[in-house]
Amino acid sequence: MVRLSGELDATAEEAISDTIDRTLADVADGNGDLVLVDLTATTLVDTVGTAALLRAQEAAGELGVDFAVVAPPGAAVEELAACGLIGVLSVASTVEQALITLPRNPA
């Protein structure tokens, strides 16, 4: 799981991408089949942040790994909705909900 906090904007883009890439590499090495990106502690998600999430989802798909975003009501989910990404990204409001309800790739 990747827990991001603070502002997901251009100033954080490289750190966001690096963190998610490391997690994807770990999963690709056989350490799991799901990458969750938890946005609970974020205060801002702009278009740079949403683009990083889309790139990460694409990379996960290429690896055959499930990818989901945890975004409780607030700034993060509002930005995802404003960008039309609810439904494009698998989004749950809690980690528990993501683990229980989001579709998973068959193993």
C-alpha cells in the first residue's frame, strides 16, 4: 500500500511517481497482487496528481496487478470526480472497502 499525504501537485510529482513505481516493482517481484494508493491524508490533488494515478494504474495493468485508490469524502475524491475519474480509477472510501468490494483480477 502506498500512503500519500499533503499536496499531490507538480512539486510532489517525482516523489509520488517514485513511491508508486517502487511499490509496483515490489509487487511485480511477487510480493502481492494489489496496489492500493491511500489518499486519506492528502490535502490537495491537482491534475498532476491525477495524471500520476492514471499512469500508475496503466503500469499496474501492464503487470497484471490490481490497482485501486482510497479516497474518503473530501478534496481528493472531489478532484477525482471533477476530472471524471470515478469509474476510470477503482476508488473506495476506505482501505477496508477497497479490500472487500473492488473488483480483482483473477489469479
